[in-house]
Amino acid sequence: MKTIVITGSTKGIGYGLAREFASRGFNVAVCGRSQTSVDEAIANIKREVSASGEIVGCAVDVTRASDLQTLWDTANAINGRVDIWINNAGLARTVWSIVDTPESEIEAMVHTNMLGTINGSRTAAKGMLKQGDGKLFNMLGGGSDGEYFPGMGIYGTTKRGLDYFTRALVKELKDTQVIVGKIRPGMIITEAVVREAKADFDNFQKSRKTMNNLVDRVETVSPYLADQILATEKSGTKIRWLTGGKIAKRMMLSRIRPRPDQFADFGL
């Protein structure tokens, strides 16, 4: 059975993917910032789904390459290889303009989003080249396509940079059996999204109606992403949940039949 590594997988879409792959019998390696969060995630997955594969994990600071190597080694110990590696760990702080964003938050986003993904990609690529093949995916997000959104100047810059980085990686590994792809999961309601909405509630309320037509829940998106990840056989593949066509359809239907409030269950 294949072994799949997902960084930043103790919550949010990372956790959703870990749970989804575990439910399908794959071996899964999760990681988070603390061993406590990792242990809790593993226990929750085992409680929520029937997992026939192994579920392992360790605490990781993605800005440290040595930690990511430990994650690789932990996953590799299951059956001697890592088949799929997903760089999902990221940090979003979207309530400030570029000028007003605290320096500490800028450093945290740049280090986690960019350095973390670069470190993870290098670790996975080296390991997969050594074992002969594998699949590597980078999770992108708002701003990765170059579109501007208020409050996302710094975050969007990191994701735009990762789009370039991933395209460069595709070219550099084109003559190998290592497949590199991008994942754009769309707008998903996660703990981070709820936190940012509460931190700037007035602005959230102004865009609530539009956002309500665009957001989805982790459990809705995870199965689709898992299917596409497993089906990917070509480097450079772009996996996208919220397509332009889907957005247009939702906006049009909302005029006829308003979508139920997607935020109500999250205290918003």
C-alpha cells in the first residue's frame, strides 16, 4: 500500500486529506508544530474512519530542513518508500495592509509558506530521485494566480512565489520519474479562516454574501482532491477545485436560490 506524507496535517485541509487517504487504506504520515497536536490528529483519524494502513507522525518546524528529513524518514520506515508528498503547511494573516502588517507576521508567513515549501520539496525530491519515482504536490492559495485581494498582500505574494517555484521544479525534474503538481483547493472554511474573519469582523461582514457563495467545507473538498492526486500521472498537472465555471454557476444560482449560510456553524 502506498505511503502519503502531508505537511500541516493536524487541522484544516491537511487534516481532511490525511483522514481521506487513511479511510482508503493508505499509509499516512502527518505532522504539526507540536507532538501533542500530532498525537491528537492521529487519534482523531483512527476514531473517525476505519484505517487499515499505518498512521504515523512527528512534530515538525517546516522552516528546518532537518525536521522535514525526520518526517521523510518516519514515513519511509513504514515500507521503504514515500509515494506521495504534499506540501500543505502554511500560514495566513490577512487582516492588515502591507504597510500595517507587523514585521513578525511578515517573517512568519514568508518563512512558513515559502521556506517551508521549498524545504519540503527539496526533501521529497531528493528522496524520490533516490528511490526512483514519486509524486510531489504543492498547495497553493489566494494570490497564486496573481489576483489581488484586500489584506492578502503579503500572503498572496508568498503563494505567487510558490507558483513560480513549482513551475521551476517541474522543469528541473522533467527528465525524471518524479511528478510535480499544484493544488488550488479554493476557499475552504478552516480554523484559520474563522480566526481571520473574527479578527476583522466588520470587513468580513461586507464580503460575507459573496464569500458564502464561494466557500466549501473540508469534508466536501477532500475526496475530490484525493481522487485527483491519485489520478495524476503527468508532471505540471494543476488540480483545481473552484474553477471559473463553478464560480459563475454558483453566483448565477444564488440569484434564484440563495445558498444556505456556510458560516453559521462556525460562530460567525
